Amino acid sequence: MTEFDGLPTLRSPVAIAAFEGWNDAADASTSAIEHLEQLWDAREITTIDPEEFYDFQVNRPQITLVDGDTRRVEWPGATVLSATPPGAKHDVVLIRGTEPSMRWRTFCETVLEVCHSLGVTRIVLLGALLADVPYNRPLPISGSVTKPGEEDLQITPTRYEGPTGIVGVLHDAARRAELDAMSFWVHVPHYANNPPCPKATLALLHRIEEVLDLPVPVADLAEESAAWEERVKTAASQDAELAEYLRELEERAGDAVQPPTGDEIATAFEKYLRRRGGSTH
């Protein structure tokens, strides 16, 4: 097992992870991690050596310029950062990388070893998948949790069977290691899947806000999400076939939606006020 030296001492940290590639439709999940990095001024604390996990002809290293003249090679891999959100009881560990090409079990063991060394007791995995969903409705979130009693997160339990990505494998590895794990997969409209998809990223960040029970400012993303919806609406207005398809999706979604109960609305509102320091009385 890899040893990670010189790691900081954190306060009951929660880890949040996302990976580019198969798990990341429209770059929605890795964009959520990048938003949190910038929002909380996250600091890099370690990286996972890519040498044994990546095929560099599939995920090629990139040449970048530093200060306009020095050339530097940046390798694919996974970076681990730490952050201290304002007002939070827990520190946060952010893990962002590229889905590995090989040795997934060893890769997951390495990620979990980093988490163990940092004192992480919960890991939240983010993913994004393409789906038949209307763009102008709240984008669904499906997923799973390993800890009983998380039903109030109101995620749609996944019934998926078939090929999986590193998010699914890491979730299973965390479960086997008896680590509290949860996965959130946002459903991205397949007909509007060119990155970025700010509405999908926004949906994932709202779930992070619920899990951490603290406000996650998203002002710019909210504006970008509205602009994204307007662009899809314009595209549909110029394509009769797409417009008809979207009408069918909206009708189907409308038939499936169950309105929230009064208790559910009250509970959600109380949580919202508490996160923002307000009063429910």
C-alpha cells in the first residue's frame, strides 16, 4: 500500500470525488469539484502517481507554458485537495482526476488509503449520465448510499445493471472497506450534452449543500444555467423534430411527478434557513 507522508490534520473531513471520462457527461461532475475548489480556496495536498494507472497513449500528458516561456508536462492522474468551508464543522477533501485506464482495484485502494490517512469517514462520489429528461424541469438525481437512514436525501435509488465506471467501482470498494459512501448521478439531457451543462452541475452542488448542511454559493452558475436553458429553448424552436420530442418528454415527466407533501416542504425550508443562519420561527 502506498504511504502518504506529510498530510495535514483535518477536522472530521468529508471527501467529495469526481472523475473525467465515462462518469462525467457534459463535464458536469468534475465542474462541481472545480467550483468547490475555487469557492473554498482549496489547497493541493497530494497527488496519486499516474504511472501504473494510466495508458498515456489514451490519456496523453499535456505540454503547457509557464510564465510564457518555460514548457512543463502535466500528466493525467488524480489530485487531492483540502478546504475549510466558512462556518463548517468539517473540513472537506476534494478528489478530482481522470478515470484510470488500468488497475482499478489498486487505484481504489490507493484513493481509500489517502482517505484513511486523512481521517475521512464519509466519501461522496459525483457522476453524470446521459438520459431522456426534459431540459426545463429539475434534472433528476439518482444514486445509492451505504449507510441506513439517509432516505431524507430524496435520491432516486438506482436500478441500473450493466457496465460501470470508476465511480461505481470506488463506491463498492468504499462499502467493502466499511466507509460511509454515497453516490449522486445527475441526469443530463442527451440532446444537449455538449459541455458545459451548468444546470447539471448546479443540481449536484445542491446535493453537496444538503450533505454538508452548509450554504454553497452558486450565483454565477444559476445565471449560466438560465442562459443554458434559453439556448436549448432556442434550438428547439428552430427544429420541429426536437420540439416534438421535448413535448413528449415533458408529458412523460409530468405524469411521473408526485407533488411534495406539506411536511416535506416544511422540512426542506427549515434546512434552507438553518444553512443560511436564519430562523424557522
